[in-house]
Amino acid sequence: MPVKIKSDGSEGLLVPAPIVTFSKSFLKRGDGRNIGAEYTINLTGQLLDNKGAPVASGTAPTISDVTGGVYSTQSPDDDPLNSDASTSNQLTSIMKKQEFVRRLFGGMEENGYRCGGNRIELEITGYNEDKGIKAYCDVESLDFDDQSRWTNRCGYTVVLKTVRFIESANGIFDSDDTEDDFDHYVSSSDESWAIQENDQFHTTFAGGAISDVKRLYTLTHNVSAVGQRVYVDTKLENDKEPWELAKAYVLDSTDKGLGIGLSKYSLADHRHYIDPLNLGMGYNAYNHKLTENVDKGAGSYSISEEWTLFESGSSPSDYAIEDVTFSLDTDLGAIQRVSVNGTVQGLATNGTTSETTDKYSNALAYYNANCTDSNLFARASGVSGFSCLNSASASKAIGHNPNAGTVTYALSFDTRLATSISGALTEDIQVSDIYPGQLISVTPVIGRSQPIIQYVNSRSEFKKTLQISAQMARDTCSAFTQPLTTDIQSIYNGYVPTGVAVAGKVFYGPPNESWNPTTGQYSYSVEWTYERA
């Protein structure tokens, strides 16, 4: 049973025919699922100094391959002796035959580089048969032993591996196919899921009180496969390298593959996953991230996926989480202050393969629905416990980061009094009273070191001043809101000393009113003079 080998630029027979051992190993995952098969073919034979193939001739000797059919007859005369063989050229003959064998198993080249290994074409057939074992194999190893110290013979062992056959001897399977009808050529594959607690939390409010602080979880999914070298004719089949075959297996969404698709960012699309959190907590998956890795040298392809698990929602205003902090400031002054700072982080509902993300739009929808000034005032009032908190914020800053998908806010509330002037952002009212003093007469005297001071038995008038200043809000893009006369009159009426004057004897000086339409600053002042019992 001679064995025919064909490699790049070389073709020959191995005579005497080596002993052939054949083994098949099924490739299984840890769960026992078959994903492929691999065949190992061992050739164990001998090289003879004066006989067999490669053929030695002459005293030099000259070595050549035998080509053609594996054999033409069953006669031992098909393999003549080298009549020039002698003790002086036995070692040379063996070493030259070794070199031919090394070249024979050197493999085939494609486009100037080794296409996946030392590929050779193996053919083992019976007498006058063209069917048998035919396969493109990778040469794993070639060893020569030390029998007879390479004088008249030398043993060799060749280990070959293949994943399929060129043809079926019985027509059981198609040409260039596996006898098990595997759809993918992979040597190994792995898939794992992991859930762990996230460092993020979400605060929810019921009115002004904190109702819940909810946890978030991170779900990770890792899949990988290692492809096999598959040959057809003189090259890799369809020019596909092992990593590309591994990728096809990973992305095959049928039962023949791992069922992972680059567009399957939803957990519902992953048929291998059962969400334990969704059963009891109603969590959904957001923020799909995907990492694709290719190791061409190892022939591997892998995908790593990650999701953020959070409570399910029904509208974009639910697809966000909020982190909020409160700061209370009290001192010896009369004004108490509370600051509310928060970050709304949008959650993406579309996948990594989408050209856009809806994180920012979801964050904005949540902010508009849950973080209005009245909502934040209720939170500040509820958390601080300040009973006289002004509902108008003393300061407000809003930040938008579309790339990060966040909206931030910082508001400060305090216990200042509400303004009396409509449209005033800030307001200051100052009242001063000047009470009567003794009236005196000061008379200078010539030659006297100081004047004569005499009390005239009377006193001065009562006086009261009112000063109003305000910063008005902008009414339009080109104008500020001017204070209403009725508001100023109301303040005036509240402080005019008519109630304490004798017989209504109150006299006012010329009011002084100032308005800056460019800056929105307003001021008003007036002084009263009155007689009091």
C-alpha cells in the first residue's frame, strides 16, 4: 500500500509503504456539544539505501522521486535495486533520501506565503483503485530515527492532521466535505455570561422625600472560537483564514453556530440567555457595548458584550438614572441655604452597531419630566426641613453634554423673603427713621473762647426714608421687565407713617426713581417729614 504525497513543486511515493494509523477525534465544548472533528494520520516507515522510493541510482548516488500511479502491479520487481549501492555510499544515500522526504512534506505555498501551514496532498488507495483516503493535510511533525545508524536503513514517522477529505470512497458525503456534515470548521469555542453589581445607583423621589435608591447591574457576555485550516485544491477554501471561519461560527444565528449577531444588541435576540433579574425585578438591558477581537496568528475570533441592567421603562423619560446630592448651609445669619446638585445619565436603548445613540435625548426627556424647578424645590424643602424656603432659586446652572449623554443641574434655594415687585429677580428695601432731637441756639461772643449754647425748649421733626432697589428679569430678548407702579405704590403705602402722625400731618419730599433699561436695575427713594404725638 504505497502512499502518494504531493506538495509544492514535488510529488512522489513512499516505498516501502509506511504503516498508516488513522484516528478521529471529536471536538466538543464543555457542555458536550460536538462542534467538529479532527483526523490524525501517522505514517511510520523506513528508507532503504539501495531500494524503494525516493529512488537512489548510481554511485554518487542520485536521488529522484517516483511519480505516476501508486503502483502498477503487485510484483516486487516494480522496485529494482540500486546495483551501485555499496558500504561507501550507504550513509550518503540515506541522507539524500531524507532530504527528499523533507522536501516532500515541506508543504505548498500560495501567493508567496505558507497558506495556513505545511499543507500536502495525501493519497492512499488500493490496487487498481482510484478511491481511498484522499485529503489535504497539515504536516505536524517529521522524525527520523537512528535505526542502523543510517547505514542501510532509516526509520521515519510523519504526523498529519486534516479536518475533511477530498472525496468519499463510498460516496457517503460530498467532495471537499466532512463525513459528519459539519457546517463550520472550528476547533474550540467558549461562551460565558456574568452579572455583577454596578457602582451606579438611581435615586427616586415621592414628592419631596427620597423613596428609593435603586441598584444597577452590569451584564457581560463573552464568546470566542478558534477556526481550522480548510483547503481546497491549492489554497485555503474561499481564501478564508481560520479566524474568518471562527467568525462565521460565532455570528451564525442558527443552531449550527453560537447564535450571536453584531446587530443583536437586545437580550431578547440572544437565545442562549435567560435573564434572572428580569424574572423577579423587572430589569431591562441598556447601554449595549461590543468589543470585537481578531487574533489572526491564533486563528481566533471573539466578541465581548456588556449591558447595563436597570428597571424597565415604557418611554424615553424612563430611560435614565439620576444621581443627586444635597448641601445644607446654616450660620449665625438669618438666611438658611440648601444646594441641590444632580446628574442625569441617559441610557442607550439602541445598540453599538447603530450610528447614533439616544443617551442624550433620553437624559433630556427624563430631566424635563422629573427635574423641573418645582420638583427640585420640593426635594430641597423635603430634605432640608427648612419651613420658610423661597420657591424661587437663588442660583441655577444647567449643563448639557450630548456626547456623554448627560444633563447636569445645580440649584440653590434659601429662606430669603419673597419679592414684592413682580418680575424682580432680587429686591432690597431699606427703611430709616430719624427721631426728634433738642433744638438749641448757638450764639458766638466776641472775646469768648466758645459760643453760648442755649436750649430753646423745643425739638426737631420726625423723618422717615424709604429706599427700594431691584434687579428685574428680562422680559424679551431686547428688554427687561419694568417694575409696575402699583407694586411700588403698595410698598410705599406699607411704610408711609400716616398711622402714627398727628392728624395726618405727613409731608413727603420729592421721590427719586431710577431705571436702567439696559441692565434692568431699578431704584426708588422717598423721605417723609411728619409730626407725631
